[in-house]
Amino acid sequence: MFAAALLFLPGTSSALAADTGAIKKKAEACVACHGADGNSTNDVVPSLAGQPKQFITTQLVMFREGNRKDPQMSPMAANLSNADINDFGTYFSAQKPAPPRQSTVPDKVAAGRRLTERNHCVSCHGPALMGQQHIPRLAGQQREYLRTQLRGFKAGTRFDMDGNMTPAAQALSDTDVEILADYLAGMK
């Protein structure tokens, strides 16, 4: 967590001085999986566009340091410098999220809304579930990615930096996970 905090100290922000075109070129390796401008079209790969900068940078540090593990992301993040991570956070957070690729099944909208209220999702993820600070945007995220992450938190196998998501997800039934993933993925 200390390494993530270093990214925000004065003098470590290369994004202000870096050329936007150079950052976009550097991000080409990311868009191979995360989609053009960070808008994933792969249901198992998260969209990065419009995510809070601090969330992106923190997750990249967690992958780089081995706290969060993924067969594709861990090796990609292993050699990133703090400047690279800061540039990626700046770039992807500034990209406009694409409209959701799916609509929530109508009979799951009310149930999804109730689940987000009952489980206090808006307390951390923000009123419109758009994320804030180091907490991700859930609205419009890929359905299968959401489902996988919720299942990982529920099982205690997904890295939980703050320790809030594991107990929150453990209270969810398998049906709740399905409803939430469908509801969140269809949000604009």
C-alpha cells in the first residue's frame, strides 16, 4: 500500500510532463486485452475506461508486488515503473466508458437495486456505483468479470486490500451474485 501512495507524491507524477501520444502508445499493450481506450469487449476482462485513477494505479502496484495475482496481469505488471503505472492510471481514467454491451434482464433490475442497497455497495463504490479513489467503478463493467470477482471475494481467494469485500460477498448467495453481476453490467 505504501508503494501505491508513492505514486501520488509531488514529483512522481510523470503524466503532467509526459506526452499524451507517448502514453497512448505505451498503453497499446493494455488495449490488446482491455479493448480500445480501455473498453473491453471480452466478458472476462475488465474495462479500464473511466475507472478512478487511484484504483487503476493501486491495482497495478498490487499485481506488480504480487499481492494480487492473475496469469496475464502479473507478468505484464512485473516490470512496470511507478511512472508507467501513473501514466496508465492517468490515461485510462480519462477515457470515456462505452455504453454497456448488454441490458439487465428486466426482472432483475429491482432485485439488483435491492441487493446494492441491502449490501451498502454505494457506501464505498459511490451513489451511482461509478467508483471513487481506490474503489472501482462497477456500473457497466463486464458481467463475467464481476461474477468472477464476487465469487473470488466470497471464497476468500481474491485479494481484498481493505478487507471490506470478502465479508460483504460472503453474505451473498449464488443467486445474489448472478443478479448483481447482471444488474451492474447493464448499468449506465
